[in-house]
Amino acid sequence: MRKSFDRGLTPAKCLTCKSAEGELRACSFCKSGIYHDNANCLGEQRASEASLTYKSFPWCCPKCFQRGKVALEKILLGPSQTNKRGR
């Protein structure tokens, strides 16, 4: 069980609660989003059992999750829907 991410100088802290205590998760995409994976720090608990078991399973912070959601919506809407909004 990893309790903190050591980036060389100081122990990592959760971006929400600013605590270094407990198990922290680092974003697989931006590498700067470090959070406790619980409802208090994320607003919801999002880790699946597989992501906790296997270290190679990707996990994203709330900011990257929103970016991915927006990108997926753009793809799903397609160019015809996005052009109509701009007119």
C-alpha cells in the first residue's frame, strides 16, 4: 500500500485537503493531480477495485476527468452539431 508519492523534496499532499496522511492517488495523465480517493476529497469515490489492485491501471484527477468528458462529448456530437451552435 502506497501512502505518499515522494517527488524528491517533500511528501506529496492531497490537493483538496492538503494532508499527506493516508493513501494518495496520482493522476496518470497530468502527474500533478494528487488526491485521496474518497468522497471528501473528490466529491465521490471513483476508483474501481481493479485500479486499486493493479498499479498500471490508469486513474485521472477531477480536472483531467472533466477534460476527457468534454473531449468525448465533442467527438460524440460530431462537427455538424458544433457548427450549428456557432451560427
